[in-house]
Amino acid sequence: MNEAGYILVVDITVNIEVLLFAVCMAAFFYPFMIGRKEQGKSRIKKVLIVILVYALMYFVNMTTSIYGWLCMMIVLVLLVAASKFLDMDREFTLFLGVIFFCIKNLSVLIMRSVSYFLGKSLERKARITEDVEAIFRNAAWNFIFITVLQMILFSILLCVVRWLLRKRSIKLHMKELCYLLLIPVTGILFVNIIFQILVIVNDGLAFQLYEQFPVFLGIVPMVAALFYAAILITIVSYQKMISLQEEKEKYFVEQQQVHAIQERMEEVEQFYHGIRQMKHEMKNHLTNIKGLVRNGSYGDIEQYIDQMDESMNVFELTIKTGNTVTDVIVNDKQKAAEKQGIQFQAEFSYPKSEGYNAYDIGVIINNLLQNALEACEKMTGGEKYIYLSGRQKKKFYLINVKNSYEGEVTFDAKTNLPISSKGKDISLHGIGLSNVKREVDKYMGDVDIKVKKNEFSVTVLLQERRKR
């Protein structure tokens, strides 16, 4: 092989490498840019956009000799600009792009050490054989081998990061983005500095860093590996931080619910106290009525009795479940439904077994009924209704809530729970169902959600807990 053949092989290999990097970038972005309900053609368009943005810019770079960092910046800007079409947040798109280029540069830097070793071996053989064609042929095979090895290493490193990111979705804001980009941006700067000093030309003589400082053959790949490890640690730590924050929010909402139930129970106790007082005062009422009869004030008697009926109705709970906690919740939700013109029906009886905690069941039905109320509120037409049932079957207790709704329900692929439609707000609809699932897990139970036509149904199965 002559020099022209060697240059041709290098050019072809570099072009193929650019295409492979473009495909890798599309594969890296793919799991995060797929809409929930879209056709295959739309998916192909998104993949092609990423491939074309990367490939075109780097092919232009090869012909016009644009600085590598400038080419990288242009690709990132174009991807961020196209983030809306890709169904991705701008911040997350920028984060993925920077991670991609950082891993790419780190893998290239690591393979430079391997390339130097192989190059030295080929140089020694060339001195022995002095066969020019063999030198160019070996150099061409070495270049191809290093490129293939580099692509394999890069693909593995990229797949690990993608796997980590897919374990838990990340919603980035500016502060979180700056935190997560600190290490990859530093890694990119480090790699570019090393590239600048790997080969230095002075007075027509080329000096290689590895020749002058052989210890860098081990230090540089090690530092690159540490940068990669730091990226993984940063992602994992941030995901754990997000998880802890969500758990804190869920716990806060649950405590707020329990506190609200306790306050309402105090009000109910006051109601019961009022009822007891009225029983004691009943003798006085009867004496008053007898006095009105003796005086012949029959019209006043009717008015007096009507006032007594009104005062008694204030203390009456229309739905009795057999437990004070669930009495408060169900009756409150019934009153809220009636105010909104929602039909409310309840066939709920608290389990007789002592293997259930009233506050746990209270949290469950409070969340389910609140979600049902919110779904009915959003309806613009049609019949609005909520149906609650609770019954015990041997060692199991079943709770079911059905309600009418409008629109579409989207489920999270990981949790199998409906995705909140309230955006970033902390709401009972988003966090509430997670709290229900957590309470159900205490009883080794299960949550079954069914959507049929315009009816949303949630069935909760609880298993009686043994006494300790």
C-alpha cells in the first residue's frame, strides 16, 4: 500500500466514524425523546434530525477545518433549538449533549495511549523491514483497529450512562443543570488541553508528550477514567437526592392529611358533645312544649319543633361507616360533592377486624375520593358521579372508588400509576396515589386501576395484619 492508499483508507474510516458517532448520539437520545402517543414515522424523523445535525456539522468540519470545540458548540445549539420537536426539555437536551461529547472525548483520549503503544511497535518493525508498502499497510490496519476499539469503548461507556438515566427520569432546572454539567464540562476542557500538548512543534521538530514524559501514558487514561466515574457518581447522587425529595413531599402531604383528619375529628367530637347536651336539654324542651299546649299556642309549637329539627340536623352524619375517622372523611367528601352537583353514593363499612389502622384507611379513601372529586370538577358535561364501596371478605378488605371523568389517562411505565395532569405543582392527584400505594404496601396489598369509557375505577386490596 502506498501513501495515497493509506490516506484513502484513513478518510473512509473517519467518514464511517462520523456516521457511527451520529448513530450513537441518536441512540443515546432515543429513549428520552419518544412521545407517549406517536406514530413510527414521527420517531424516525426525530432520529434522523439528531443524525443529520451531528453528521452534517462534522462533515463540514472535515472540509473547512472548523475548530472541534466550535463544531461541538454548534451541534449543541442546534439540538437545543430542536428540543421542542424532539419532545424534550431544553435543559435535559443540553445535558445529554454535553454528556455525549464528554464521553466521546474521554474515550478518544484513552485510546490515544493504546495508539501510541501500537505506533511504537510498528515503528520498530519498520526499521527492521524497511518495506514502505508494509509500513503504510500496517499503519492503515492500526488506524482501523484503534477506531473500532475506540467505538466499542465509547458505546459501552455511553450505554452505562443511558441505563442510569433511564432508571429515573430527571426534570432539570437551571441550578440542577449547572450542578450536573460541572464535571462533564471540566472533562471536555481537560481533554482539549491534553490534545493541545500531546504533540508540540518547535523549530520544525515535533515533540510528543508521551515521549518526554512516559508516566503520562498511565496518568492520562486514569484521569479520563476518573472523570467518567465522577459523571456516574454525580448522576446517581442526584437521582437519590430527587428520590429523597419526593419521599419528603409524599410524607409531608400524608402528614397534612392526617392532621386535617384529626382536626375534623375534634369538630365531630364537639358535634357529639352537642348531641349529648341536647339529650340533657330534652326535658326542658318537653316542658316548654307542654306549656305552649296549655296556653293553646299551637302555631308556636310547630315553629318550636321545626327549630329543634334544624338544630338536630346540624349534628347528624348522613353516612355512618362504623368508624369515627372514616365517618369524617366520607361525610366531608359527600358534602363537597353535593355542593358541586356530583352524585355521591357510598356503601362503605369499616372492617370489624382490629388488623387495620383507621388512619391508614383514612389516608387511602381521602386520596381516592379527592382524586374523584377533582376529576368530576374538570368535566364540562355529562353525568357526574362518585361511588365508594368498602367491604371485608375474611382476611381481606376491598375498597373501590368509581367516578366519571373526561379526557385521557396516561400511565407511567415504571410505577403503573396515572401521571399527574397538574404539571409541577405538588398535588393530591400526583402524590396522592403514591401515598395510597405506600399505605397499601403496609398491608401486603395491591392497587388495581381500570379505565373504561368515561369511568375511572380504583380497587384497593388490603390484607389483615397480625397483631404483634
